[in-house]
Amino acid sequence: MTPVRRERFELRAASGRPIRGEVLHPETARGSVLLCHGFKGFYRWGFFPYLAERLAAAGLCAIAFNFSGSGVGADRESFTDADAFFHATIGGDLADVASVVVHGREAGWIAERYGVMGHSRGGAVAILHASRAADVAALVTWSAIATIVRWSPQEIARWREDGYLDVPNARTGQVLRVGTGLLREIDEAASGALSIERAAHQIHVPWLIVHGTADESVEAEDAYRLARAAHATDVQLELIDGAGHTFDIQHPMSSPSSALERAASITTTFLRDALG
């Protein structure tokens, strides 16, 4: 097995907040992959370390990081920065991805073209980034949303009136708040630059769409919508029967589920073939 070097990093986002991450760099890497976590997620959540290790073992440089608006603090997994979470936006996430790519090239982690993988809202960020960046060679989305409009008209009206939206975190018991920056993006989503389906139509690289049929947070119909909207000729839709939104994994992960092993296996093979 190729020796793998593990390296932490910390960058400054355009907002001035930190982007903290970790790289698993095989001695003879055959390509690089950025891993984008979802809403209320972080790069050390549940299955992400397992996936990063699987990719590295396959000879791919795995670059995982926390978005600067994740709300996760210096320990890289506790939600201690409520102000960052309040001001988080999709546009901010996209700027963070661009910053990580620039740093990755300077550090030697990314040589030429690279892959992007994202889960849930991170999948939407990965799609939007891949639709704009000519140096992306492969795209993988797990449980990805097909639109950033995830709230009812009544909830959005209350959000607009209060100037914030309460977001409970069932795992930690915390109630975080999201400000109106994301709300403004939702208003522009259908016809603007943050339309995920419009971005999907602009994907011209191999794309693997993975979704569980029992996803309780993002219905599998979103996966079908993305596949229908995709313009790429090489789009692979993989539905995992009975799997939930996180592929039957909770944090912390004790052992991989069969659904996760299936998702990780097809993802590793797909990215190795697309980037190798």
C-alpha cells in the first residue's frame, strides 16, 4: 500500500474566518479530490474520515475541510462559532472551495485537474463549483439537494420577518441561527446563478450521483432531477436501496454500514478511473 502523509491546514476565507482542513496525501498520488460537507456538517463528521482514507488508499489525495461558515471551531468538530453559522451562505462556501484549490496548488496537493465530492448541501456546492471551474475533471454527489429552497413559504415569511431562522441540531441539542444572507440567495435561486439544476446542465465531466432510497432529509427524487438536468454524457445514477440521508451512519461512527461501504466503494472506483 502506498504510504500516506496526513497534514492539517488552516486558511483565511475572504470573510476573515478560518477554513480548517486536513489532507491525506499518498506518496504517489494519482489525482486529488476535494470533500465538501453538508449543512450542519463538518469534515470529521461520521463517514468523511472513512471516505478520505478509502480514497487515499486508492492513491488519491483527499482534501477535506470545514467551510468558514460551518460554525465549527478550533477543535474542528464542535459548533462554537454561532456568528459564522449565522452569516453562512452558498456564495461563501463557493469562495471557500476556490481558496482551498488555490492553496492546494501552492502546497502541491493539486497538480492539474481534480475531482470534487459533496454531501447534501455540500453536493450542491460541488455541482455549482464544477459548473464554473474548467479544471474540475470529475464530480461525485451523495444525497445532494436539487434546489437550495428547502423551507416552506410560511417558514420563509417568518424568516424574513424575524431576520433569522432557528436551526435545531438534534445531535448536540443546540439551536443555531441562520441570517438573511442565505435568504437572499433563496430569493434568487430559481432563476439566478445559484440554480442547481441550471448548474447541472452545465456539467461536462463524469458525474456520479449517489442517493439512498429511504433518504429522510432529501428525497431520492432530487437525484432524479439532477440526473435529468445533467448535460454531461457520462452521468451515473446509483440508488442504494433502503439507505438514509447519511447512509445509515451517525456521529461518531463506530463501524461502516453496508450502505456506506457500497457508496464508498463505487465512489472510489469512479474517481480512480476518472482521475487516474
